[in-house]
Amino acid sequence: DMVQWINNDTDFRWPASNLHPTHGIYPEFDPQEPVAPGESWSFTFEKAGKWRFHDHLKPRWRGVVRVE
């Protein structure tokens, strides 16, 4: 499944797999750079599971993507 992150904020965002700061649980789930305001980043999950992520720039901002 593909998920697209659209940055509708005025700050840069960087969605990435946990654990911060290495993104080691699902290392491919990392754009390798911030997503600018008004821009987007897409990722296709190749593995089923419950994938926790964070904003690499503001790690207290977190979420979960569920792939079946």
C-alpha cells in the first residue's frame, strides 16, 4: 500500500520510521530529507504490520500506519 504525506504546515516535516533517530525498525520508510511546506512524499509499504513513525525534526509528533 502507498501512503502519501502532504505537508500542509508552514514548517518542514520529516516522517520516518521509529526508532528516533536511526529509523531502524523500517529503514526504507524515511525520505532521507525534510518535506518542505506545500510538498509531499510517498512511500509504498512492502511489509504488512503496524508501523510507528515520528517527525524526525520534532520526534514527539508520532503516528501509526497499519498495513494489512
